[in-house]
Amino acid sequence: MGILESVEGPKDLARLSAGELDDLAGEIRQFLIRNVAQTGGHLGPNLGVVELTLALHRVFESPRDSIIFDTGHQSYVHKLVTGRKDFSTLRQEGGMSGYPSRAESEHDIVESSHASSSLSWADGISRARKLTGEGDRYTVVVVGDGALTGGMAWEALNNIASDQDRRVVIVVNDNGRSYAPTVGGVADYLASLRTAIDKVRTAPAYEGVLDAAKRRLQNGGPFGQFVYKGLHATKKGIKDWWAPQGMFEDLGMKYVGPVDGHDERALEEALATARNFAGPVIVHAITEKGHGYAPARNHEADQFHAVGVIDPETGQPAESGAAASWTSVFADEIAKIADERPDVVGITGAMLIPVGLNKFAERHPDRVFDVGIAEQHAVTSAAGLAFGGLHPVVALYATFLNRAYDQLLMDVALHKAGVTLVLDRAGVTGPDGASHHGQWDMALVQSVPGLHLAAPRDATRLREELREAIAVDDAPTVVRFSKGAVGPETEAIERLADGVDVLARTGHSAVPFDDRGRSDGLDSRDLHDGRDVHDSQEAGPDVLLVAVGAMSDLALDVAQRLDHQGISSTVVDPRWVLPVPRSIIRLAAQHRIVVCLEDGVRAGGVGSRIRQEMRAAGVDTALNEVGLPVEFLDHGTRSQVLARVGLTAQQVAHDIVAQVLGTKVPFARPLPGQTAPTTGTIPTL
């Protein structure tokens, strides 16, 4: 039996010898490589924090002491140490989350995987401990992987440093490629000296002696003040030479390190030193992402930050990705646009390759800016770039637009700045779960005045709509697309005058549209003069299916199922869902019911906006919004998540049939001569 099998909780680590801890670290790495290779997941970050996690759980007492992982994707070792060893369904539906999860363990605290927030959590938790009389409990934060590039982290640091009576230990997991653990005899000797000095500096008596000496010198007249300033400058100069601690200590926080993040005993000693200080302390640990696994260390892009299913021996993908991804289509097209237009610049938030700006950067390195995990800054900086005569393209994961809403509203839209936001991984993303689903973006941007929103259904439309977006120079534009492979091309049978694509007509669907984008027999005045548009024509088709972006395949499937039931339909792709195209309103007036299919939240989504525009135009056709509920959706594949919330062709078609028959609200408009269905008696409240 291996050592890992005997570890059921953090307390089991206390009995292990130094040699056993080294063996355990090796077993954990092999476990991670073997298991994550089968499921995919965040491999590199977790290989880099094995010794660090072991040291944390040996020095601190979880869950009494709160251990928080910033972003949380480096919590796999923490899961193992706290008794969770079934990784066979990691990030799969019903299986273990890829991030901390309160439902899994009392040792998990922060589930959100949006970076740079952990220190604010620590500030709040430690304040609560102090106010409730539990000030002897520690709050420990592991922050790294670029999280300190986020402004929110520094706002929190400023507040934590202002109160020296709170027991907060901040472990900076420094795994940047520009840093490497120091090795060799001289480095080891300096490390031993540094450990001794840190013990003295963080001892409670040390601060008392310093304060007393400081007061005596400062109260000793001009000579004493001169001596104090000289000694203080000398001390600071030596410390800054000794270790890069200046910016932390300028905030008033103690600094311990740097320490080799793969030396478990050195880490324990540093963490124990920080714990004994009983106030805010920074522990600087230098680690390697992918440590101990050659394929990860040799991977130039990101040291296997996140992998799919791989061969554990070679690190090569188990299956070759033949189909082009949405991201790769964008990457190729934005690079071509950049070649053609020298005014186009790119901005990303620490995700150059994941969002597809890498090809642009390779061709024009001086025109792509990585601002770190700082989406708020990215969007406002884009407004400034637009003011300076450029057209910025800000590429983000859709879930991270949430953090920059105010900047989009007040800095970009208010100033009518020509800024394009490209939102990757929009809608349901799958295995990363609640905090990574890009389900909020369309509802968020509905309230931004003047904004144009595009949702391409396939690769051709992505290229087309991206170019159209960048052509807008007096308003913000947003182009959103899904995660994963692009599906087959879906060609329109007709494009209307305002750019709406008609994808299909089934049954006795509407007569063809003329070149003005309206149907024969329906004049635009009919939408505004107050009379019933249906008085001027025979009964039109039954269902108008408005397919937003990637939902076009679902809409076409639904149309076929309805046709089999004798229900006619028209399927349209607005292409640009904001502003709402006028032809959508005209079509809505001709159909008995409108169904909007979107992979964003229904509340305040595209369907809601179309309904408002219809009512403003005097169109009273029933409309049903089919989208995601206002819920945090657990991880699973995209198809599993969509099925879980009823977004399947079978379920949608079933509901529409009932609406057309008048047995489910909203009811379709009755046919001529039919009695309008009712919902029955008014319920007693």
C-alpha cells in the first residue's frame, strides 16, 4: 500500500517523516499524471504545488484555519489530502469539480474560479474572525498564476495591511517562467541565513524592540533622528538586495522568502515562521508549473496549464483534433484583418493563446497588449486607444466580461468608442462549471445603449460578422461564440435586406420576401397604425424560430420535428441580435407564435428584448423565450448541461406543439374561426 492510500485527511500528514513526505509527493505527481491524462483538466498548476500543499496542511489546521486557493484550478492536491481520491469522473457530470466545491468538503471555501478575488475573501474572513472572537484562527491564501496582475488583489492587500492584528498568511505561488528556484551551494547557504533572519524578524519581540528603538531615536533630537534615518535606509537597502520584498513591506506587511517551493521542509519552516508572527505575512514561494513531468515542463505555451485526454507517457493528445475550433477561426481572421488595417490593435487579459490573439501578436507584436488578469483595465484602456484613433479588439472569455460591465457601459458606450469585444466560450462551456459558463453576457449587454451584438452560427458567419463589427467606429460591438469545434456550415436560403438570414421554411410557411425585407401584403405602416396586421392577410405560418448563434442547428432540428406534426415554421438567424432587426418584428407579426432559442440566461436575454421591440411596434404575437435558467449550472459536457435544462430538440418541439394546440402557455394565436384558448379560472392568492 502506498503512502497516499493511507492519507484520509490532513491530520494523517503529521505522522509522516521527511522521507515519507518526499515519497508522498512523488506518489501524488504520478497519481495526477495518470488520472488527469484520462479525463483532462488542469495538470501543470497542480504538479507545481504538491510540496506547497503538503506543507500548508502540516502547518495549518484545516478547516479551522481557512485555506483559500485563488482561481482554484491548483486545488487537486488539496482534494487528495482532504480525502477525495476518486478522480475517474473529474470535471464530468456528477463527478468531482475541477475547482474547490463546498458540496464536496468542509475544507473548500471559495468556489468561484475568477482570479484575483481570494485576497478580498481573506480580508472579509479575517475581519469576521476578529469581530466574532475567533482571532486565533488563521486565514491562508495561495495566490499565483498571474492573479497578482489583477487590481482587485492590490485593493485587498491595501486593506489587509492596514490591520496588523489579523492572522492572514498570503502565499505567493510564484511560478512565472522568468523566475526559477535558486540552486547550488552559495544559494543554499544564503537560504539558511535567510531562514534564520526571517525567524528573528517575525518574532513578536522583534517588533517591540524595533518600535522602542525607533521612538527613542526619533525623540532624541536632530542627532537621534539623523541616526534613525541613516539606519533605516541602510536596513532597507540590505533587505531589498537580499530579496525582492520592497513593494510588500511598503504596504506594511512582513515578507518571508523567497523559498524553494519544491522543498517541503523549507516551506514548512517558512510557513511556521509566518504563523508565529500572528499578523499579515507574505510568504514568497518559487515553484515550477508542471514540476516533475518532462512533457509539461517542455511545453512552451503554458506547461500543460490545462489539457484534454493525453498519453501520460508522452503528453501527446490521445485524439487529434481534426475539426477547427471557434478560437482558431477567429485567430486566423483577426490576423488577416490586422494585416489589412494598421489601426486594429488587440488586447487580452493573460490569455493570448486561449483567446486566439497569438497569430496577430506573432505578425504584429507591437500591436497586441497583454494587460494581465485585469479585464476592467483592458476595456477602459480600449476606450483610450479608440480615442487615439485606433480600433481595439478586446478578446476575453465571456464569463470574464462580467467583471468589466461598468467600463463597457461608462467608458466605452457613453463615449461612443469604436471598440470590439470578442467573447470566447460564450454560452454553456461544459467541464469548468458554474463560474466558467458564459451564460450572462447577452443579458448584461442588453442594457448598454448603442451596443451592437453579433452571434455567428458557423465559421463563415464568424469571419463575416467580425469584419462588420470592426467596421463600426462610433459604438461598442460584441461578437460572441461557443467553446470547442465549429460545426458544419449552415447556408441561408435567403438573406433579408437588413442582414437577417432565413435558414428554413417548412409547411405552408410565409410567402417569399421581396428585396425590401418584407412580405407581400404587410406594409411597415401596419406595425404602427394600431390595426390588426392579420386583418390584411390569410392565416400565416405557425411558428417563427429565432435562432441565436450556435442554436441554429437546434432550431433546424425543431423545425423538422414540427413539420412532422403538421406545424409550419420559419427559421431565422438574426446574425446581429442587437439592435433587433426590423425584419424580425415583421416576421413576428405574420406568425402565430415566436420562439427565441438562445444559450444565455432567459431573464433579460435576446428573447426578452425581441418581445419589448414587438410590443413597441404594436405586435401582440405570443413569444416564448427558450434559454438557460437563472441558475448556476454544474459541470458536464455542453450537451449534458443543455439536456439538463430542457434545451433539446425533443423537449422544445414538444412544448411548441402544446403551445400551438393551446394547451400550454404562451398560446399561439388561434386560427381564423378558432376560439382563443384560456388558462382557466384565476387562482386564489
